[in-house]
Amino acid sequence: MPSGYVALLLHAHLPYIRHPEYESFLEECWLFEAITECYIPLLQTFERLTGDRIRFRITVSLSPPLVAMLRDPFLQERYLAHMSRLLRLADQEVNRTRHDQHFAPLARLYRRTIAETVALFDVHYRRDLVTAFAKLEQAGAIEMITTAATHGYLPLLRQVPSSVRAQVLVGADNHRRAFGKEAPGVWLPECGYYPGLEAVLKEAGYRYFVLDTHGMLNASSRPRRGIHAPLACPNGVAAFGRDPLASKQVWSAEEGYPGDPRYREFYRDVGFDLDFDYIQPYILDGRTRIHTGLKYYRITGKTEHKEPYEPGAARVQTSAHAEHFVSVLRRSLAAGASPGEAPPMVVAPYDAELFGHWWFEGPIWLESLIRQLSKRPDEFELITPSDYLARHPDAQVATPSASSWGDRGYNEFWLNPGNAWIYPQLHRAARRMQEMVAASEQSSEEDLRHRALQQAARSLLLAQASDWAFIMRAGSAVEYAHRRVRDHLSRFHFLEQSARNGDVDERRLRALEAMDNIFPKIDFRAFV
């Protein structure tokens, strides 16, 4: 038995953005950037490790909206069109920088990387990254879990309990359909928990969830082992607490690794640095600047002056940072060791998009860390929460406290003067949905009223996504977030009224089904 366990969890989620009604759409680039800079690099990392017979276990959460977008042929085609534009831009950059001793090698590197990414996506993965993750799970390297249906922030939806139930159950059903098996655990959106939530988690078949540090430490009974062992809720669902030191080392740009001056600067991109006339042919509709991924500078320091990026020096630093992280794990596990008890555990959950997108060297660091831990099997073992529960099923019984991993640790980021207006409207719509479910009769899936209720459920779930409140608070794409909430609620009310009156317009219904085609087999009775 090792001295301690390490559980790395990566949560991959993006809001559901799909706009076939437009020739191009700026926010769809969020998905395209994540595929290129995060999801494919992570898959390549895991495949190299398994190919080298490195034994490891890691937990990956793919949200239902992300799964739907990754498997959507329409978005797959748009992604390849986007990459084709970037490839042409990279060709131009190779030519433009050919006499620059610093930038020419980077331009060639980006040209090669873009071409390789297109080949991986189109040929190696056959455009299906979800299946690629599933194969890694079948190989025993990763454990796939999921989250709520549209990443709704559950503590603020609980005023109408059927909303929480629908978010949880539809999310579980989506995972079952995508991966052919039950998800053993759930990533609570924004790690948002409230006492009693575990009841619907158990109904959905989940055995564990992850929450922030203070949710564990402020539990109904003081946890004997702090965050180094799970708590069992009274109904048996286990709660695992985040290790704050391990988390901060990775996600903090101020105190953690991503802010190192050798690493690549995210905000200096040729899409914004170069003349607009030069960039225009390669950016969406020719009017909106975007991040292209072609970035020539390193972080350097906290001034406007930036030095050229040096990939070799950055790679050396990832190895040093991985080694430092091993020492962080060692200190944390030593603090949690207890004679006669199971080995202590460090739970380190992160947003997957940090690795490669926000922190370009993140996947390289992760691979270096896993390789270093694999050389110390007597000291560390990478496991999943399910692995831990299988080995050590007896846990202290206590109910965690309300908490989230948002700013200040509770609900403030998703409930404030800038976004509070959405919740009364969401709650009213949920109550109306609940009334329709209660009044609904058995009907076939071809029945127009049945289809209208299905689509109404989709619209309501999409309106409930935590992303819109988050964006309103963060201050980016605020008008888009407002419009999305209004549009989904408008669609819901149209469908709800049509279903009540029995005059569903099939042409308009078909158009809404084509636009918001998430959850094709949704059971609207989850809102009960």
C-alpha cells in the first residue's frame, strides 16, 4: 500500500453554443479553441502514457453540453473550416516571419501543429473525441464522470426542486447514452452543494461528488481526517474535498505555476497584434478579431514589455514544476497521515480548459507529473474516487455544509445585482413545466404535444445553465448571455402555451428541434 493517494480530476465543460441560423458565430470559437488547445492535447498526453505502459488513473468529467457539441456533425464541419482558415494564416505567418530569428521557428511550429491537429481530429479520432475518451476509460487509464444536464447551478435552482431533479437525472441519462454505462460520480456544477442534494444524487445512481474545502471542514461533524479522506452522507453518497494547496499551485496565475515568466503569454495573439487588413481574411466574418492560437511572446513579467517565447525553456520549466508539485503532494499527505487508518488522499480538481488553453504548457506539465509519480509507487498512487471507495468503503458519516468553489465560497458569483433578474423567471418557468408534467397523459413520441413538451424541457434546461449568470458577473459577452436566457425562456413559453392549447405548429416546432438538438431522447417527466 502506498504512503498516500492522489486523485486528479479534470472537468471539461463549455456552454451549449450552436447557431446554424448564422454563417459564422463568434462564441462557437470557444469550442474550437478548446478542441485544439485542450482536448486533443490531453488525449495525446493520455495516449502517450498508455503507449509507454505508464500506469495511472485520472478522473475526467465531460459535461452533457460538451458531449453534444463534440458529437455534432454541424459543429465538426465548422471546426474543420475554422482550422482551414488558421492553416492558411499559419502559411502566411511562416512567410512573414521568415527572416526573424525569434518568430520564424515559432511560426513553423504553429504551422506544423495546426496541420497535425487537423489530421488527428479528422483521421485518427474520426471526428469523435468522445469515443476517444471512452477508449481510454476502457483501457483503465481514466474514469469518466459527468455533471448536471446543462451545468445549472443547483443551490440557486433548489427553490423549485423539480429543476434540480431534472438537471441531475437528465445529466445522468445523457452520460449513460454517450458511454453505455452509469457514471460512478458527479461533478457538481461549480462544486455547488447544499445539504439534502445527496438525495437526488443517489436517485441518479451516483456514489460520490467533489466539493470545496470548507464544505468538508464545516460539515455537521468535524471530519477526523480533514480533507484527506471522504465523508459519507447519511444516505451513503460520499463527498471528497478539494486540497487547497494542490489546487492553488496549478490554477493561480499569481501564486501558481501558470504565471511563470517562461510560459507562453495568453493575451498576446496575432489576431489582435497584427494589422486588421492582414488578419481579416482569416477571422470568421471578416469583422471580428479572434484568438488564433499563434502567440509569439512569453509572460516575461507584469509589464507591457514581453520577450519572445522559447518552447524549449518552457518545457524544462514544466519538469521542474512537476517535481515541485510532487513535494507539495508529499507535504499534504504527510499532514493527513493517521496511524491505523487508510492512507491519506489528496483530491486535486481542475477545469480541464486550464490545461493547454489558458496554460499552454499545462498538458506537458501533467504528463511530466504522471511520469514522475509513476517512479515512486511506494510513495504515491494515482487513483480515482471510485478506486478509493472500493478499497476503503467505511467512511465517517456527516453532512457537508453548503459551499461552492466560486469567489468567496458560496453563491455570490451566480447571484448578484447583475444577474439576479434571471432566477424569478427560471423558477416561474420551472413551476409551469412541473404543472404540465403533472397534467400530461401517456402519448407516443410522435405526438406533437409530446414533442412540444420535450422541446420545452430542453429550452428550460438551456436557460438554467450556470454559464449565463457567470458571464454576466465576469463581464465578458454579457449581452450574448442576456440574449441566450431571454431566447430560451421565450421558446419555452411558446412551446408551453402551444402544448396547453393543443395547437402546436409542427413547422416551428421542427425548427426549434433543429436549433436546440441537445438531449434527443430527453424525458420531460424528469421535471416532477
